[in-house]
Amino acid sequence: MSDRDARFAEAGRLAQMLVDIARQAMADFAGTVAELGLPVPLARAIVLLSTPAPMRDLAEQLNCDRSYITSLADQLEQRGLVERVTGEDRRIKLLALTSAGRAMRDQISAAVAERNMILLRLSGAERKRLAPLLEKLLHDPSTTDREIP
């Protein structure tokens, strides 16, 4: 096997492991929030709404169309988890968690912290080493000046 073939095989193996880990993490999150009675899109929106935010910001964070956020907001509002509030600029409506929404966010946070495979399978020291490696993969290497021990 040539060096190029070996590097290609290694890249494929590592990429597949990252995909498998991401799939497992997503499945774990889906299972966790399903036990709380929430579909994943609603749970993700709740997690992201730590402070009142315009719907367009939430759309960007969830990487979806703004029209879809209106549907999510309607569903969350029907469940009593968010309310639409007027921002400083009266033209913009913000989504804000209600007290029930904040309680649900706390439940999601606690459940994920207890069940997250990364938190369960890796020690604090291992996670501390993993984070910069993942950051390096996610960002342009020319902008990363941290060395990985």
C-alpha cells in the first residue's frame, strides 16, 4: 500500500468515526428529549434561547429557514414554553422562555449532563485535550495558534 493510499484510508477511517460519534450524540439527545415529551427541533430551540432573541437569530443558530422558526415558535408558545415579547426596537419580536420554558431547559440540561456519551466515556482531562483538536478541525488551521499537547 502506498503512502497516499494509507493516508486516504486513515482519513476515511477517522472521518467515519467522527460521523458515527455525531450520529450517536444526536440519537442520544433525541432519546433524552423524547423522554421529556419534546421533539428534537423544539428542544434545540429551548436550549438556544438562554436570553430573549429575534426569531431570525434562532433561525441562523438552527441553520433553518425563518418561516420554519415561526412554526417552532407557535408550537413552543402553545406548550407555554416561550412567549413573543417586544424588543427595544418595537418592530422586532423576540422569543423569550417562560418560567415553564426555563424549567424545561433546566430539565434538558440535567438529563443531557447525566447521559451524554462524551461526558460519560471521557474523563475531564480527555475532554480538555479533545476540545482543541475538534476546534482545530472545525476552523481554518491558519487561524488556530494553539498547540495540542
